[in-house]
Amino acid sequence: MWYIWDLSILLSALSLVIMLFLIARRVLQERRGRAQIDQRRQLHTALIAFTENRDREALKAVLLAVPAGVAINAGFEFISLLRGEEYDDVLAAFNECGLPALVGSQLEKGNGAERIHAAEMLAALRSENAVASLLSALDRDRSREVRIAAAIALCDLGSLPPLDIALGKVGVVGQRSRRLIELFRRFPPARFEELRDHAARTDAVPFIRAAAIDALARAAGFHFADFFARATGDQSPEVAAAALRALGLTGHAEAPAILASAMANGDWDVRAAAADAAGRLGLAGLAAPLSALMDDEAWTVRYAAANALRSFGQPGERLLRDIAASEVSRSQRTASLILAEGPAA
């Protein structure tokens, strides 16, 4: 009996101690958070004053007075708003205070998110050792996402290795990261041909080829329209669909015939991309195959076809109304739904 009472008292005391510990921890966290907010405000004030008076010594005094983490994060946020001489002067002050070395250390020792952020900051700080640190991360970091971030930063600095080498270091097996598209979109015009060559390789990973096509369509435009037209017949449905979407952005003299053929493809992603491209290009002459796609087994294809018809204006809307007034079917339900959404934006 006494044993039970003693155990109950012990557990109660232990619960009280734990509760007090959690309260104290919460109070300390709130104080630390308020202190960081004050430090960030102090640094932002100093940075704003620096853009007016160019007093580098005063800025360096504030940078050295706040914790390194606050200086790195708040400073990086601020310099993203600057351009020209102000940007260069603030970077010079950061370099003199040793911030790039701290960011480089974070790239090596931080957690995954911190290492990705450090790679982005090194590209912005443009210090002497930035390229070496980023190349080391690209070569050795255990996280694929960090390696992609390092590749993006190197691309921004104009120091990305040849694409095949960079992709080999990032890793292509099972690669599905959407950040690869971001990397490819950062490519300078002088390296667009390198992207095109990789997208044309039938032995490369389809997702990466498709990402390269997407980047070329948005960055290079009509210059690669002939390549996109040829790629629509690729054996990989993922690559063919990407080429069709690209063709919808750039246009091509053979687009009507290419899209009509693609609408009969056995892969639903290809059919949907063809319907979307027809709508983007305003190819009202493809209304008949688009109407046929309204009865497609894949909802994505039906919706893309209906959207394309709606984008044709009044003729397309009349066709949708005729389909919506017909007997109940997949095409009738899709037409009714798209009409209920209202006119095309």
C-alpha cells in the first residue's frame, strides 16, 4: 500500500518537474525569438542606412555585433533587393566580415535545408571561394537535393561543369526532382545547344530530357521549334508530351498535322498535351479531333480537349453547348462541366 502511495507521489513530482522544464524552455525560446527579431531589425536598419551614407565601418560594426546566423539570413534577404553599386558595396562589407566563410561552413555542416540555403547564399555573395565550395558540395554532398542546389548556384555563377558531368554528379537514376527544370531554366543562351543535345539523346533519362525541352521552350522560344516538332514523335511518351507542350508555346508550320496525329496516340499524357497545345495555338481547324477526345477514357484528356474548344471563342462554345445538350455520356458531362466554369479567361 505504501509502495503505491510513494510511487504516485514520485510520478506527480516527476510530472511537475517536466512541466516546469517545458515552461522554462518555452520562455527561453520566446525570449530568444524576440532577441532575434530585434537583432534582425537592427541589422536591417543598418543596411538601409548604409545604402544612404555608404558608411561601411558602421555596417561592419553591426554585422559583427549580431549572431552569425542572423547576419547571414537577414543579410541574404536584404541583398536580394539591391542592384548595382549598392549590391556590390554591401557584398564587400559582408566579405570583409567573413560571412562567406560562415556560409561555407554551413554548406558543409548544416542540415539538409541549411545546406540548400547556404548554396543559394554563396551564389549571391560571390566570394572568392564560392565556386570551390559549391563544386565540393556537388561532388560530395550526400543529399541529391543539396547537389542540385549547388548545381543551380554554380550555373548562376557561370561555373557549372559540362551538363553530362554535372548530371552524373547530381545523380540521374530515379531522378524526378522538379528543381532540375529550375536548373535548366538558369542556363545562359550560350549553353542552350548543350541542353538541346541532351534532350535529343535517346539513351538519357526521359524525365531529364523532358525537363530540358520544357526549359528550352520557355527560355529560347521559337529558335528550337523544329527540334520540338521532331521530338513529338519520340518513343518516350514523357518526352513526346513535353515536346507537344513546347510546340504549344512556340508554334510551328506543321503544328496542325503534328497535333492531330498526337491526339490519336496511345498514351493519355501525349493526347492531353496535344489538346492543350491546340488550345494554346488557337487551332480551330482541330475542333473535330478535339470533339472526339471529349469522349476519351482519361479525364485529363477530356478536360484538356474541352478547355481547348472553349479557347476558340464562340464557335467552340457553340460546339460545347451542342455536346452538352446531347445524350448523357462522358463527353456530355465534360462539356456541361466546362461550360459551368464560365468563359475562357
